[in-house]
Amino acid sequence: MDTIASGKVSLRRIRLVLAHQRISASVGSFFAADRVLSAWAGRSEEALECEFEIVYDDGYTLAGEYRFRRKASTRPALMGFI
């Protein structure tokens, strides 16, 4: 299927940076990004600030900050934030 004709653009990469701890990760899917965020949240009782940059194959880039805390019933979800 042609991605341009269908209106879908593939994800190239998601870069995550845990602001105060100088930890970063680069992943290829939102699922992988959420797993990284969950791992980081599992090590902290405090709310965390994560800078993100999402790059799509067409060159479009979306960047921002995501603040999250691990809760008993939910995990961090970058896709739900955007």
C-alpha cells in the first residue's frame, strides 16, 4: 500500500531524554517508547519530566515535554499524550 495515497506516514524514530538524569533512549515505535518510560518511572517515586522528539519518514518532527508518574493501574503512554 502506498503510504502517501493512504495518508499514513511511517515513524522513523522517537528520542526520549529524561531531563534531570541525562538518560536518553532512541526507539522505533510508540510501544517501545512506552516501555522505556515505564522502566524509568518504575525506578522513581517522583513525577518525571521527559523531553521527546518524534521524527516521521517525511521529515516532520514533533517535540515537547511529557510529565508522568507511574501509577498502580496505568503506565505512561506517549501516544495518548500526543
